[in-house]
Amino acid sequence: MDQIESARMRVEEAIGLPAVLDAAYDAFEQMLSAITVQQDRGGEAFAAFVMSGTAAANGRDALAAAPSLPPVSSGDLASMAADSSSDLPMEDAAAGLASLSQLLSRRLTDASDHTADTDDRVACVHAARHAADVCSLLGGTPEP
């Protein structure tokens, strides 16, 4: 299983605000890793991947401000990054990243609707917006 599919499963299975925030933070990290691989290849989608990388980094940074985000464990990220799907064709990478970002946007929007903490809500709303941007940039259809 590649890093994006693994991140997707974690986001889908997360229950409760801290788990959703943690899975989403890691998903943004995995997206950044996969986006970097695609950027390094250049090609016709270079600009879309560069702009997606910025949006993914902004989404990750927005979540870093959430008070309910558990401490980040760099060990899990390092092991997942080692399984990078560097041989994935650009179209498949874009589709997988767009799909993951669409899921992130949906889960973070839902989390923002169900938290009482204003700072958590703001972090979720901002991160969801950046995830929707990644989806749009990579050819996906962001959910309303």
C-alpha cells in the first residue's frame, strides 16, 4: 500500500477530534512528500503540483495551531515516507492526491461543525479550505 492510500485509510477511520486532527496532519505531510516527488519530475503539471504543495503545507500549518492536535510523532512519518510511491504516473498521483484532499476537506469541515473550541474550529476550517484547494488544483472536484 502506498503512502497516500495509507493516509486515506487513517483519515477515514479516525474517530473523535484529536484522531481526525492527527490523521489529517499526517495526511498533509504524506501529500507533501508525494507532491515533491511529482514536482521533481517537472512536466506539464509542474505548476499545479507546486501550487498544491503550497496549499498542502498551509493546511498542515493550520492544523498545527489546533489545541486538540496530539503531539506529532515523527517516527511514523519517516517510515511512511520511506514507502513513497515515486514510480506512480503523474495522472495517478494527481488523482490519488485529489481524492485524499477531498476526503480531508470533508472530514475537517465535519470536525469544525462538531467542536466547541473556537481555535480548533478555525484550524479545521482553514485546513479544509486548503485541502479543497489541493483537490481543485489537481483536477478533482471539491465538495461544496
